[in-house]
Amino acid sequence: MKSTSTMTEKSLHIINTKKGIEALLRQKNLNINKTISNVKYEKRLEKLQEEMLILQQWVAKNNKKVIILFEGRDAAGKGGAIRRIIQHLPPRAIRVVALPKPNETEMGQWYFQRYINRLPNNGEIVFFDRSWYNRAVVEPVNEFCTKREYDVFMSQVNEFEKMIQDSGIYLLKLYFSITKKEQERRFKDIVSTPIKKWKYSEVDKKALTLWDEYTKYKETMFENTQDAAPWKIIKANRKTSARIAAFEYILKSIPYETKDLERIRHKSLRTILNE
């Protein structure tokens, strides 16, 4: 831990703020450097959340429609990123879609049908915490679909996404990428934390064993599903950096008015923390 005698004046100022004091009090083991990092991250997050509200108001005012897909391995941090992005948005103007296993009726429908039913209305942003891309990776790896069902999906998905965009809907696709070691560490944290245990599913239990299979299908997905909407791969071993990167990509990709380019300019979290 860095002593106060070697700290910069700016660092001391951060520690002496309300946020700095709160960050210190939340720690079990006092760590000044970690406190400073947390405060800088929270300040950066607040600026991006303010800008996200401007984007949302533009969407609502102009009857625009936006879809943002969050994909990635189990425990990659998709849900946590979504929560930070929507934290200060009016709940009636957004929806988070995290669909359960299809029921008997849905299993008899065209695969994309239940997703079509959740597409945005005018003035709405819809966040998919996993999406139709379940059929590109999770389902074939775990044998939840047949090879024919997988092949049909892969032959249709680019045209499906082109139709979405041709109808005037903005479509963004984010993939949160973590290493095998990090996934294993997060699973251990989940199962050892009483309030997180519910997250650990039967699919999660097999994820590490099936790591290479997931990788194979993931790479095939990237290779063959870029035609209508490109993928943005977010390096997600560090959750804070991943959330900032996702925020910045969304804000840069939607051409909303009154965009504050200075506020959302790309700046890695590492750069921010070193300022």
C-alpha cells in the first residue's frame, strides 16, 4: 500500500472526497491505491451514464428503436454490464430481455419468433442478456438442438439481422470475452457466495469441461455472422474495464444528436487510473 507521503496531491484530493471516504469504508483491508482506482472508475461511469441518458432521450423523442445484444461465456459479466448501463434510465423506456428455456409452444415455432415478439417499440431500447445466438454456441455445445436446427439458424441469421436493420432498428452485438482461468475463478466465487449460488446452473457446471467446444462454435459464429451487423469483442477479464468499453462502444455507435464527443472519447480505464 502506498503511503500518504508518496501520494500525489491529486490522489490526496480523491481520497478526501465523499466518494473516496465511502470507498475506503467499504474495504475490509485498507488499500489506498484500490480506493483511488475505484473512485476514478465510478466517476468515469457516472459521466457515461449521463451521456447514456441523453442517448435514451434522443431515442424516445425521435421514435427510434435500438437493440443491444450481450453475448459471452457463462460468468463473463454480461448482466453486470447491463445493470450499470441502465442504472439511471427511465424503466418505461427500456427493456431487458433474458429469456428462459423455450416452452412447448415456442419449441414448435420458427426459432426467431419468440425474439421477434421482444423487439423494441418506437422510442425504446431493448437489451438482450443472451439472444438468438444461443443457437450458435450454447445449444449445439450442450446438444440442446439438432445439427439441422443449427445449420438452418446459421443460414438465416444474417438475413434476419439485415431485415431488422432495414426496418430502421439499430442493432449492436457485444461479446464479452474471458479466459478459462478467469471463468474458473468466477465460478468458484459464485458457488462460495450464498447470495450468488442461484446463478450456478447445470450448463455452468459443464462449461469448463466443454471449453474447447465453446471456443470452436464461438469462432465459427464470429466468422459467419458479421454480414449484417459486426461483433464488438469486449475483453472482460477485468469487469470495470469491460463495462467502460461496452458503454463507449454503444455511445459511439448510435448517431444520436447532442453527442458529447469529449465525454465519450475512447480512453482506456488503465489510462484513466494513471491520471
